[in-house]
Amino acid sequence: MTNEYILKTAMAQSAIDSGCAPDDFTKSEPVTVESRPHPDARRYLKLPFFLDLTSYGGNIVASGSPEILDFAAKFISRDDFCHCFETPAIYELNRELAKYGHHILHMAEYFLPDIQELERAAQRNERGINLGNSRGFETRLLYKSDFAPLYTPEWSNALCAHRAELDTLGVGAYDGNRLIGLAACSADCDSMYQIGIDVLPEYRRCGIAKTIVTLLAQEIIKLGKVPFYCAAWSNVRSVRCALASGFKPAWVQITAKPIES
């Protein structure tokens, strides 16, 4: 698996989700498309979007309902399009969305593995794992059959009880027989698995999160799937974990939802 393959796979999936062509994300000009349901979209998405803005860094693709697309086309056509994802522009966008009973609800940054960085992270973590094992820490590969007792609040980022059928594979960190960290992935679409991570508070800042995220990413790649990682812009701890685990920023996305939701 190469970095080029990983990025193309992600763009192909984003194209399915947005209802556009994969190369729309590589254009220099903005793109607007009508959002439509698709059987191969990421399974947690509720399509069609009223409005969704996705950027891989070169432009913005707006996918949405016909009544908002004229406004969206003007909104994303500014020269400083990156600022469309910042607070002043979000206020402007929300004022327009409110006319239709919607507002921006989801704002996230997505990360993809860099194969070389992932390998370097694994090499660094091997030294950390050895140090950890000398203190009684170990890592174990976990499967769907191991997850049943783990749908509890402390593991709610790694596993999702509402979509338990998608939770596929995990790597647990243990202090003796106590689970102290869990990275798990959900089969959100056919080609890509999303990683979530939780570490018990008293065991944080010990390198556990980056160790098990890196290990899980490698296991996902062995399955022929592309791992991806999502974090809120404000979740500095999670972003640092992604970077330390061999991931790099790939795309950003904001999505409107009905105000009553």
C-alpha cells in the first residue's frame, strides 16, 4: 500500500459521500453538487446532506440540497477559501442555514497514514513497548468477540454501542489483566476503517495511545483496508496522537444538520 493509493482511496470515498467525482477534490476551483443517497457511502452518514463542505486543501466541494447550493457556490468561491472553515464565515453560513432550519453541527479534521511515517512510528514504539513491558504493560489484538463487555463510557471513543456491528478489530494495552488503553476500528465503508482511541486518565501521557493506534493501523493495512482517524480541531491531545502515530492531515469537513437535532 502506498501513500498515493491511500489518498486516492480516501478521495474516492469522499466522492461517493459527496456525490461528486474524485478529481473534483484536486481542482483549483470550487465545486458544488447536489447531494444524493448512495449505498456505498460511509455508513454513519445521513444522506442526502442539506449542506456539507469538504476540502482536501486545494478547493472546497459543497454537496447539498438544491435550495442552498446557489448560496454555497458564492460562499466557497472566495479567494481565501480556507477561511470558510473559520468562525466569522461559520457565523455567516449559519445565518443562511437558519432560514432553512439548519446549522453547522459537525466540524472535523481527518487524518490518513503516511506509510513511511507509520513505519518510523512503529520503530519508535517498539522501544516504548519494551519499556512498557518491563513495567507490566502489554498489547493484545482484540476481535469483535472480545468487545461485548467493553461498551462502557471509558471506551466510548474506541467503540460505538450505536453501531456495534461495525466495530471490527482492536488493540488493547494492559497493565496485568487490566485494560488501560483501547484503539479500535469500525468498518465505516468497504475500503476504509476508522480508528478511535481511549486511554484511562491515570495512564495518559505514557505513549500508550500512539503505540496502540500505530499497531492497529498496521493491522488494518494488512487487511487491505485504509485506516483513517478523525479529530475535532480543538482536541489537541487527539491531533497529537494522530501525528505521533504516523498520520498526517488529509481533509476537513463541516456538515449542517437540522437545528432541532
